[in-house]
Amino acid sequence: MRYGLIGEKLGHSFSKIIHEQLADYTYDLIPLTKEELDIFMTEKQFSALNVTIPYKETVIPYLDEVNAHAMKIGAVNTIVNRDGKLTGYNTDFYGFRYMLQHNGIDVQNKKALVLGKGGASKAVIAVLEELGVKEILTVYYKENPETITYEECYQNHTDAEIIVNTTPVGMYPKADDCPIDLDKFPNLSGVADVVYNPLRTQLIIEAEKRGINAAGGLEMLVAQAKYAAEIFLDTKIEDNRIDEIHAGLVKERSNLVLIGMSGGGKTSLGRKAAKKLGKAFVDTDEEIVKRIGMPIADFFAQEGEAAFREIETEVLHEFSAQNNLVISTGGGIVKNPLNVEYLKRNGHIIWLKRDAELLQSGHGRPLAPDKTATLKLYEERLPLYTAAAEAIAENNGTAEEGLEALLNAYAATLK
């Protein structure tokens, strides 16, 4: 018996991890070229499959039967082999509906834009219709009789209230990309993105910056997998398993990011937190020293702060794309808003806050050589730390108290 996922590129799929928590079977990732797909589907050497980009529509001609619901949608992401007879289903529908409802994104009587016209968009449109959306427009990057272009969207449809991204734009490793400019849509009340790697895409971050209710694709992925496993095994799995598995994945994959003034304990407590959480530890200042080959104070003196900040952003960009880290950052990273966005993609930012009079100065800190400079710097950066932080951990007592506050603050961001 063989279970698994077919698609073109599966290197970063979480489906194996999710399915093997849901049920007692081995779940394989099976990347296939278009040529290999024909042979694979004809030979039928599998018990049940999930299907992802770009084959959700391509597989339909190979099926003996398509569930009425999937037929109406026009895309299949789940296939079961029953005695050589292949039947197709669509669990993306249920996964997306769960994501909207669980995150309180109300689409009833609202105007929605769906970005992309692939298999995932068909399930998304079906959900929006079922939930009573007022109007749906599909946005595509080139001219098509069934869609509108982004140019037309910006010209005529800036009154949209819901945006759903079903394209791969913003997916790792091209996480800097954002599929649409949210500034053009002043009436937005909800944004959803089916992309789940990074945990928060640039689209989701842009929505959160504007106070818009937003949901990323990992929850949808877990939910649709639960419904697929039920079909695979002809059984019932409780919905609370979605929350349990999703929470576990977020806890494991998320980075704990420490911001705050130099001398506030980020490195020492960060190392201890990493050990407690079973995560790798990264000190960005240490990584910068490796690259520049000299102490930071010497680099500041020779090249200036602007050159240092440029290298700092490069380092942050690299490590923010990774998962399961504790990242201790330099005190000035908050000066560049881009750094904060990078770190939020896979991380939760905790301000390790230490009272100004307790902060260390000197010891190679080029911007805080003495107490007066440290206090001035603290006052300047206070609003930046406040804006960037998703939680605050006070570190004014013992190391044990600081570590406990840090771990509690981080746990609160994961809920």
C-alpha cells in the first residue's frame, strides 16, 4: 500500500510530516515531471494520493470517477485507488473553508479578489460562493477572457474587501515577493494566502501591518490533509487534530527572535532558551564578525555604520529564511523596517527589555561607549522596539527570571 503526494516540486512540502501524524501509514513525496506523470497514473501503483501544483486539473482524465463536488470545482487534489478504479476528490475546499472560519475572516456579502487561476483557485472560489460572497473576480498576470489583469484590478476594483492569493508568489525561496499592492485597497477586511512556506508570507505581513485580519496557508494545509486522510481510510478524524498538528508545526518551525539594546542579555538568555526549546542558536553579530573578519567596532571605525547595516540586513535575510532557530539580533536592527519584516516571516519577535540603568556600555559597543551614550540610544530606539515587538519579556532580575519571562512571552505569541 502506497500513500503520498505527487507534484512537480516537493522539496519543501510539509505533507509527509502532517499525514504521518494523522494516520498510521507511510506517506511519500513523489515529484514527477509531466512525462513521468502519465506513466505513474497509468500504472496505478498506489493506494491513495494527494495532488499539488501543477497537476490538480491534469490528473482528471486519468480518473474513472470524480466526486460530484470535485467535478463542480473542476480540480482534484485527492485520489483513491479502489481495486484499480481511481476516484478523485477535492479537500482543498474543506481546508480553505476551515481556515477562513477558524480565523474569523467573514466574506459574506463582500467583494473578493482571487489571485491566480490554477487548481487551488477553483476550490477557493467554490468556498467563497458557498459562504455568500457578493462578487468574485479572478486576477491573472496576463490577458484571459475569464479573468482580469492586475492593471485592470488597480484601475477598477480597489473597493475589494477580501483578497485571496492562490499563486506561488511569495513562496520560499522567493519570499521577498508580494503578489499585490495592498495600499490600493482601502476597504480590505480580510486577506488569505494558500502559501505556507514561509509561515508568514510578505502578503500576510503587509496585511498585519495595516491591521487587516489575515491567515496563512499552513492551517489550510493541515485541514485539507485531515479531510484527505479520512477519505484515504474511510474513517472519521476529529477536527481538534487540525489544531493540535498545526500548533505543533508552528512551535517546531517558528524562530524565536530577540531584539533589544546591547547588554540586555539577548545572547546569554538566547542560548539558554535555544537549549530549552531544542532549537539552534544564532547570534547575528557573531555571524557578521565571521563575514567582516574583524571586531564590529573596528569595522565601524573603518567603513562606517551604513556599511555595517547593509551587511547586517544580508545576514538577517539569510537566517530569517530558516526555521527552528533562536536568533539574537544586534541592538540596531530595528532601525531598518525591512529587517523586522524578514524576521517575522518565520519568527516571532520578543523584546528582551532591560531597564536603561541596568544596561552595559562599552566593551566594543561602537554606539554605546559610555553610560550617557547608552541612555541616549535607549531613548531613541524605544519607539522602534515597541513597534517591532510581538511580545515583551522583562529582564531586570536574575537570569532564571529573565529566561522564564522570555519563554512565557514566546509561548504566548504561538497561540
